[in-house]
Amino acid sequence: MDRNERNARAWQSPDNWIGPRWLGLYRAADDDRLWVPKVPRVLGWTINLAKPVGVAMLVILIVTPLGIMGGYAMRG
């Protein structure tokens, strides 16, 4: 089985999708991609949380906007 087949099999497994379907959280150690399409694909992309870099990116994507909003709130 090549890499693309392994990634596709991991992506199609419902066991690798966490939480509510609309949230689209994905965690698959067998999938070597960092960014994967959501299900359905029209909803965009999500991060593979089985990768340490993926967890760090998710934290950055959440903390950065909160820090910016907090900075604006402290000005006012």
C-alpha cells in the first residue's frame, strides 16, 4: 500500500474524526499529512491533530485572535 492509499484509508475512517461532525477535528497517526480536507470537502480544511506540529498550529490559531482581541479590549 502506498502513501496516498494509506492517507485515504485513514481519512475515510470515522474513528479518526473527533467530536461533532461540523467541527471537523481529525486525528490519524497513519495519515502523514498536516492539512487534510474536511468531510464534506466543501467545508474546507482541518489540521491533523495526531502530529505535534498540528496541535501547535491549532493552539496558535486559537490563541492569536484571542490575544489580539484582548489587546483591543485593554485599549478601550
